Amino acid sequence: MVEETTLNLVKELVEGSAERKFSESVDLAINLKNLDMSQPKNRVDEEIILPNGLGKSLKIAVFAKGEVGLNAKDAGSDYVLTEEDIKELGEDKSKARSLANECDFFISEVQYMPLIGKTLGAILGPRGKMPVPLTPDKNVADLINSTKNSIRIRSKDRLTFHVAIGRRDMDVEKLAENIETVLSRVEHSLEKGKHNLKSVYVTTTMGKSVRLV
């Protein structure tokens, strides 16, 4: 059950923003305080499964071969890439950057992780898109399905950062639940929890913003 305050603020945001000819993103603008962001331990770097997804289709690429590759394709992976593809992307940086920008998430069988780190790490790493390792105990279809509802929050060395939590045309209660899930994880990752939060705003792509914290 979401907090009534969160629900009312989301309603205020959605109802107070003009209609657009496209589906707007709903984002959180998170501002931290009393933290030295030059220290990696103070940075936020979390992968969060949203209870209600993002309200849009995410593109996923899987580095795999054989049966795992076939299962990944059947589960809805947009790309299934082999060892040869990894080497080719490593030699064609423009193609690698294009793929990194197009896809939201990457998954890889563990045996390819060292090669990916060596050939594509400089491109995927800064974008926060290094592959999720597919260990032998995990099912690729399950991982793809959970990843489709995941977001990655990375503050890097900044006190202010943004994260998408849904689309404006989603049910307001589902948006509110996504917001509370994200804020809970962010607070738990901070040294002093909510006391390290200076402010949090909810905003749409081109609309107004409302202060939540």
C-alpha cells in the first residue's frame, strides 16, 4: 500500500501537466547532501526491479551460444550475440557504441565476461551497461523477464541525478509504488539514509515538477 502523500503528489503532477502527443517519461530528480562524492563508497549504484515496470519495452542483448542463445531469443531478447560478434564489436567501436546506446540492458554467459571486459568494457562500463552475468544456476528467460522491469541508478560523482520510474499514461498508484520502491533502495544505500537526501522531485519529460522530499 503506497503512502497517501506520494499518491496525491503523483496525481497532482499528472493532472497538472499538459497533454502531449507522445508518452512522457516520469522521472525522479534526486538531490543528496552531506556526502563526499569523490569517495566511491558514497556513490549510489543500484539495480532495482520496479514492481510495475517502466511502462515501455526495453531492449535487451544477450551474449550466449547454443541452447542458451536459443532460449534467450525465445524469451524476447532483441539481440543474441556470439563470441565472434563480441570480437567484431571490439574492432568496430562505432558499431559497439551504437549497440550500447540502443540497448537498455546486457546479459552474458559467464565465460564471455572477461572478453567483454577487455574488448567492450570501455564502451559499456561508463554507460552503466556491463552485462549481468548469467551463472549456471540462473535461467536466461527468468533473467530477461526480471531485467525488463529493472532500472539502474548511478549517481557517479554527482550530488544530483535523475532516474526514470515509469510513463505518464501508467496508473498513478503504480507510479507511486515504483517511486517508493526506488526511494527505499536509495535511502538504504546512503550512509545516513534519508538524512542524506536534500530533496526529491517528481517530474514529467516536458511538464511540471512536484517536490516529494
